[in-house]
Amino acid sequence: MTALFVTGTDTGVGKTFVACALALALRRHGRRVAVMKPVETGVDGEPEDALRLRAAAGDPASLADVCPYRLRAPLAPAIAARLEHTMIDVDRLVALIRRRADAADVLLVEGAGGLLVPVHGRTTWAEVAERVGFPLLLVGANRLGTINHCALTARVAATAGLSVAGFVLSQPAPQTDESSSSNAAAVAEFTGLPCWGIVPHLPSPEDAVSFLDVDRALL
């Protein structure tokens, strides 16, 4: 694997947390890791997700390379950009992502929200992922409803011609529900995707490394 596009079933499902844990795991296996958060919204000051990713990866790149588009409103990128009377140049974004793929052994790209979140106009992350040609890692929250959310995302990916390498279920909040013990097996059975890990609610990505099947990422 030389690149992976990390997408979520929704916002707030632990996508950045899982991406940081994966970056740390890959580094422990001797891989040089580069990261990108191509668009981050809800930025008041510096882009927190991009900074977390860069720190976890030990990526020496500038913040402009890691996160070329930073927008204030906590909305979908296309909507946030419109409010700032600007636009996200998708061609430029794709070129920047491809260029970063040459920066290390592995590039981890984290989208904003899910695959059908609009980036510019009617162009979504699905189109961006298709253009860069990276396989997806799907992150969902380990709670009631995630079977449907993961299956919907997997179906959208298949329709778009995207390859999904696997999925991770995370627990962003301390509370859990009865479905948490059976969700991963059900998602794997229903979608045919391999589970890369079930990550409980933890204080830091460092604590989550042991819950990931990093050998899958090393293939």
C-alpha cells in the first residue's frame, strides 16, 4: 500500500483518531508516513485535525501542504467555501494530493465527512477519491445504525468504482450500546469488507495502535 483515502460514514465518527493511530502504527513498522487533510472546515485559528495528523505521522511537510484549504464555517467544504466567497479548485486539489503521494512510503489522506459530502458544486469526495485512485479505508462509529451507514457507504464506493480496503469501527464517545459487540461481524458479513480493527473509547491514538490490524495496511 502506498496511499489510502480515509473516509467516514458521517462526521464525528473518529476518522481523524483512527487515521492518527494508523499513522503511528505504520511508523512503528518503519514506514515513512505523509498525511493530508485536503480541506478542513470549522477552523478557528489553525486546523486541529491536520495538526494532529501531521504530529502522528512525524510528517515534516508545511501546513500548507498538509491542509491546503482551511475554512471557518463548520459545514461541508462546498458550503463553507461559498460563505467565504471562495471556491475549492478540485483540479488543484487532486494535483496536490498526487504530488504528496511521492513524499513518503505511505500517504494517508483524510476527507471531511463522508463520500458524498460536496467539495465544490456537485463534486464530492467520491469523485476526488476516484480521480486520485487511492483505495478507501472506511471508518464508522461502533453504535446502533452503523451497519446501515457502512453498507450505504460501501455501496456508494462500489457504484463510483472505488476500491475499499477495509473498515474500522471506533467509539468516539464513552457510552456504548448493545449493538457494539456484533456490529463489526455484521458489517463484514453484509459488505464483504475486512475489518481492520475495533477501537474502543480511548484517551489518545497511541493507545489505539494495538487495536488495529496494521498488517493489512502493510500489504
